[in-house]
Amino acid sequence: MIKKSVKICLSNGLEARPVALLVQVASQYESNIYLETNDKRVNAKSIMGMMSLRADVGEEVTVVCEGEDEEAATVGVEKFLAGEAS
């Protein structure tokens, strides 16, 4: 299992369109991927779960990946949240 703190650098935070794109990124990996903030933990492959997170620009979230390709999944999600891949 990999846990990594990541700052959201997307211009509009995790609104509808970025959430849909993030779910697409997360769904490319076999690993279970979760985002945690404060007391919430949501599945990064679930649009409804991600929308409930309501994370904004500059917020820190913890990316939790567990599975066969957890390293690649962590890097992919981190790059997306940093605004490096969309």
C-alpha cells in the first residue's frame, strides 16, 4: 500500500469535469485507489464518491493505492491532481 499527500493544483478544484477525468485516470489501473481528506475516504473510481469529496484548489488530499500497479497508479493520480496531465 502506498499513501501520498498531494496538493490539488487544478484551476477549479475537483468540480464535475475534473472529477470525470480523474475517474478515467484512476480506472486505467487495477489497484484500489482512494482519496482521503479530513474524515472522508472515497473511491477514486467512483464519480459520485469523488463529487462528495468537494476538494478545492490548494487543498491537501492523501492518495491511497493498493494493488498490483500501485506505484504507477499513485504517480498517475498525483500528476493529474498536480495539473500535469488532464
